[in-house]
Amino acid sequence: MHELRLPRDPPSGGIANSDARDGVPESRQEDHARDEFLATFAHELRNPLAPMRNAVHVLRLQSALTPDSQWALDVMARQIKNMARLIDDLMDVARVGRNTLELHRTQLEFADVARLAIETSLPLIEANGHALIQTLPREPVYVRADRMRLAQALSNILNNAAKFTPTGGCIALAAEVQGGWLAIAICDNGIGIDAALLPRIFEMFSCGTQPSERMVGGLGIGLTLVKRLVELHGGTVHANSAGVGRGSEFVIRLPVLKRPLAAEPAPVFHAAPAAPRRILVVDDHKDTADSLCVLLQANGNSVCTAPDGEAALEAAFRFRPDVVLLDIGLPKKNGYEVARTIRQQQWGKETLLVAITGWGQESDEARAADAGFDQHLIKPIDLDALHDLLAT
């Protein structure tokens, strides 16, 4: 593996503008059409993923699984998670195009962010038989950042290193403070980057041209998101490579907090096991509704399903549910209309309304809150998070 050296000074100049190529900018109309397409495409991809994830959990409830069955379930769970991550990237590209990507920045210790990023990428790294070397500062280093978004940027680079490094390679993540900056370097001994591609490596859909035997897939949007996320944190990112076959290095620089504020003690919650609930599941995608129904019934809940908005209201008036898990894009009446009608009923004022949808923009969450929803979950939903929600 080539030696990992953290550059001492930020690079001069900038990366090629991702909004233009050869000096010709895209029209705003084309940008808007692209962003709308990406958001809609991501939404449609979420629908089949939801019942697949639910079905995996149903199978995990079986008491006697053979080693082969357990292996198959683990593979499916990992790949569903990978698909969900790719869909999230598509949604983020649409947010970037609309300038609606928001950060929730707080004081964070960098080591905590690094652990989250490594935890996210480790299954892919291990599946490819790579060694991972970590070199983090001995003393705590604090940055002002959005924990999930900064970890996403690091994880995207780690995932790239894992995909573009031949089996049994080596990946290194190192960080050190240089003046008022935290320099984070991720390098690998993989296939490297052609010199002609380096100036465009952070451009949208810039996957490069690799020999067919080295093609490992990718949408060409991960590094674009890295650049935008790092810049939103007030930092910089650049790529280095000695050429094809000689590995790659990505260096992120972030401003360091000189005087960390005293951390407030976090509240401690002791979640009790979820008590049985009366739950109405509303989704026009039958496999999604049926698989979620099976999971909820396995935990002792009384569950009713409905395939459209009108049927949902009929069931709600009859069933008087404690919880409604409600899709938004429904026939006859959409989820917002159903939620408003339920909230107008005396018995519906205390009902827990949870939007379960493939639409994940900040504006979608705000619209759901205005319609009376208590929570907004994105397909495929995290079933552990749903369990915790029902427990509270």
C-alpha cells in the first residue's frame, strides 16, 4: 500500500464546477426536470424495498433457521440496506439541486463521527476482504457538524475505496489537527484515478472509464454529495492519485472548534416493551401492508389494513385505532386528507398518526406535520425505530 501522508496545506484553486461542463451551464428548466425525476424515481424504488425488508424480519422470527437460511437472510438484509442507501443518495442529489439540503449542526467529537461512518461501511469492506487501518487523534477533537451528514460523507468515500480496490486490499483512515483545521485522509491501494479524470472526479455522474473487468458499478453521485456536504460544513475536499493501478487518496479539511462548550447531560430514556396496540395500516401496495401486518401481529398487536383513503376512513371510524401507519400517495383520498379527517374526530385527537412514505424531502415532512401527523418515516422503515415509537 502506498504511504499515507496528510497534506500540510489546503489545495489552491478549486474543483471543476459540477453545474457546468466545458463552460456551458445547464438550464434551470433542465435542472428542475432532473431533480423532479430523481425524487420521483427514488420514491418509486422505495415501494418494493419496504415489503422486502419486512419479509426478511418475518423470516427472522422463525425459531429454527439453518445456517444456510441465516446466511441468506443476512445477505438480503445487507443488500436491502445498500439499496436504501443508494436511494437516499438519489434523494440528496435532488435536495442539492433545489438547495434544500439542510444540516443540523451541533458540537461533536470527531471520533464519534468516524465510528459511525466505519460502522456503516464495514460490511462492504469486510465482504471484499479488505484490511481497515484507523489512525485518529489521541486527544478529543471537536467540530461543529451534522453527525449523520458528516458520517455520510466519510462513508461514501470508504464505500468507494472498498468497491474500487481489488479483493484483499487495504484501506486507511487517518486524521490529525493541522493548525485550526482537522485533516481527514482516506486512502486505498486500489485501481487509482486516471489523471484526466481527477479534475472532474466530484462532478455529477462522473464515474470515469474503467476496463470492463474492473467495472464495479456506481451511480457517479456519491462523490458529488461528499463535496457538497463538506462545503456545507465550511470545509474542503480534494482527491489525489498517482495514476491507474496506484491507489487513491481523498483528503477532507474541516474547521476545528478551539474551545468546546460544556456538553449538557443527555436525557436517559428507559423504553418499555411495546404494549399491544390497535393499529391501522394503510397502503395501496398490498405486499407492504400485508408484510407489516404480519410483523405487528407477531408482537401481539391487533391490526387492520386498508388499501385506499376512503377505506382507511371507514376502517378508522369502525376500528378506532390507537395508531395509524398511513401511506401518503393513496387512491381516492390521499394520506393528508385522511389524517386531517381523523384529527377532526374527538376519538382521533389522541391517535398516533405516523406517515410511512417514499417522499423524504424536508418539505414533505413539514406538510405531514401540518396535516396532523405525529411522525414521518421513510420507506423502507427501520422496524426497530417503529418498535421504539410504539413503546413510547
